[in-house]
Amino acid sequence: MRILVTGGAGFIGSEFVRATLERYAADEVTVLDKLTYAGNLANLDPVADDMRFRFVEADIANAEAVERALDGCAMVVNFAAETHVDRSILDPDAFVKTDVLGTWTLCQAARAQAIQRFLQVSTDEVYGAVLSGASSELDRLDPSSPYSASKAGGELLVLAAAKTFGLPALVVRGANAYGPYQYPEKLIPLHITNAIDDQPLPVYGDGQQRRQWTHVSDFASGIDAVLRQGRVGEIYNVGNPEADDTLPVNLTVTRRILELLGKPESLVEYVVDRPAHDRRYRVDTSKLLGLGWRPRWSFEDGLAATVRWYADNEAWWRPIKSGERHQAYYAQNYADRSAFAR
Ligand code: NAD
Ligand code: DAU
């Protein structure tokens, strides 16, 4: 069976591709990716010589390219998206173009062909902040940022295509992923790599926000479970089911990274908060657990392994961080955060 994986050169998509080719000898994978700043062919190096792997550089919003790539595919997993909340505040249009319009173009192409399953990777951020308890798949959507609103728009279009046109769609709403190959703009890889270089670790606001940190290999195996065993038309939350109070707030994550690297607390730098910063996310994963999915990583072990991976793989992240594109973004996002306060 051939699977089209869009956004497969990114963080979670590349983990899914590597794991799928390792686990299913009979499967073939086509990755379609625009190679934005976040797409990196090095993430696919481990499978580059696999005869079952094919790469197409294209935009999911390009109907012709998507139709060609879909030829012969039985399943589609759509990871392709603009994904960073801070960038969605600086440049919201890019998010609407890819996460809404691009998703719709992909849906339309998939329904024109005899696709057996179309899995849309969405996010727990569509629920908005959840101050206590956990979001169930039936909860209302209340996104706070242009990123989460675009993701909500994308998944609602996928679900509408399922109802209206019979697209065999499934939606996964995932919690915060972390692990190897994550672009160093997100909290954990940014703070690890800054700490290695003795650079300040920016903490937004009071650092008391809470995320449901989920190892990327558990996230990818959750997607695999939904793709192969989930019921068409349904939504599944994916997230680390460890007890809420064992998952630390941001500031504790940052301090633990410093501790693991033997770096001083003085590297913590409090900066102006992100606008509309959601205080806490937590999803109820009972529906996914009901499919037999079980995570393999505790956050404690996963964070330590991730810190080791970045320490051992400077050749992967140094070219990204020293690149002009990354430095321009970093300067824009952090140099004058007072702009966010206005
Ligand atoms: P990422 O930013 O690491 O990778 C995104 C990939 O999509 C990149 O390879 C990029 O080149 C590609 N891409 C972007 N625009 C494209 C377009 N128009 N056409 C084709 N390819 C395009 O993202 P990630 O963290 O791996 O997230 C993957 C998916 O999972 C996204 O849909 C995201 O919303 C969702 N998600 C992520 C997390 C998380 O914590 N990282 C949590 C929940 C859900
Ligand atoms: O919840 C799932 C979402 O998780 C995904 O849908 C998104 O694609 C992914 O980017 C992630 O969004 P967050 O905004 O939660 O992730 P980020 O790593 O940007 O931030 C995590 C927390 O850390 C958040 O509360 C903001 C804070 N933060 C982040 C950065 C980059 C800081 O305090 N300092 C920082 O420098």
C-alpha cells in the first residue's frame, strides 16, 4: 500500500515516515513537501535510499502537483502546515493559505481519486485553553491564535468533505510533541540549543503555562493507530496520558533542561508574554487508548533523551540556527517583544 505523507520533511511527519517504513515492509511512502523553512530533507536521510520511498517537492495548495502525487496512493496523512504560534502572530496570512486553503485543495484532490483514508493532523490548540480537566473530542472549538484558528478551519473543512462528499476522513488532535529533529524555534529544542551555547532561554510571561508533552514517536504511533484502526468520520485526541501534575509547567521544563546540561539558572530570561497565550492544554486520550495505543515514553525519560540527542547532533541544528532565515525570525520575534505588549 502506498501512503502520501504531506509535510513529511518536518518534525512529526518525518518521524511518521521513518517509523512506517521500518514497521511495515509492504508499505511505500510518497512525501510531498514544500520545504519551507521548517522542512528539512536531512530529516529523511535515514530512508533516502529505501526503494519504497519517493519525495516530491510541492505545495499542498498546488492542485496539479497534488493530483500527480496522489496517483496510486491508498491513504493520505496530512501533516503539512505552518505550525509555529509566534510566527502566526507575525505573519498570519501564510497560515490561512496553507492550513486552510492548502488543506482544502488536498481534500478536493483526494476525493477525486479513490482514496481509502484521509487523515488530517490537527492540534489540541483548537479547543483553546483548558484551565482544568481534559478536552474530549466532543468539546466545542475555541481557538485563540491565527495558527489554531487556521487549523480549526482546516479540520472543519475535512470533516465537511467527509459528510458532504463521502471523503473517508479521520482527524487527530495532537498535544505538544517534542523529541529529535524538532525545528529549534519551539520551546524544548530552542532552550536546549540556546543552553548548549550559553545563550539566554526566553520564558514568556510568568512561565506557568502547562503543556501535555508527548514524545514524537508516541505521537506518530498514535497517528498510525488511528490511520489503520480508527473509524472513518471520527476525531481522536493524541497526547501523553501521564498524570497532569507529573507534566511540568514551562519554567520547570526550562530549569530541568539547564540541570541536565549542567548550565546555570542565570540563563533564564523572562520576556514579554505571547498575546492570547493559552495557559494550559490537556486532552482526554481514552478514545485512542481504546484502539490499543500505548505510549512508550515518560516525559522525564523523553526529555533527558532529547537533550542528549541535541547534544550529540549539533551537525543537524547548527546550520539551521546559523542560517539567515532563522536569525531574521529570531531577531524579529525576540528583539522587541514589547511590540507584543501593545
Ligand atoms: P513542522 O513545522 O516541523 O513541519 C511542517 C512541514 O510541512 C515542513 O516540512 C514544511 O516544509 C511542510 N509544509 C509547510 N507548508 C507546506 C505546504 N504549503 N505544502 C507542503 N508542505 C508544507 O511541523 P510539525 O511540528 O511536524 O507538525 C506537523 C503537523 O502536526 C502540523 O499539521 C501541526 O499543526 C500538527 N501538530 C503539531 C504539534 C507539535 O507539537 N509539533 C502538535 C499537534 C499538532
Ligand atoms: O499544543 C500543540 C501545539 O504545540 C502544536 O499544534 C503547535 O504546532 C506547536 O508549535 C505547539 O504549540 P505551542 O505554542 O504550545 O509550542 P511552543 O514550543 O511554541 O511553546 C510551548 C510553550 O512554551 C508555550 O506556552 C509558549 C512557551 N515558550 C515558547 C518559546 C518558543 C516560551 O516560554 N519561550 C519560548 O521561547
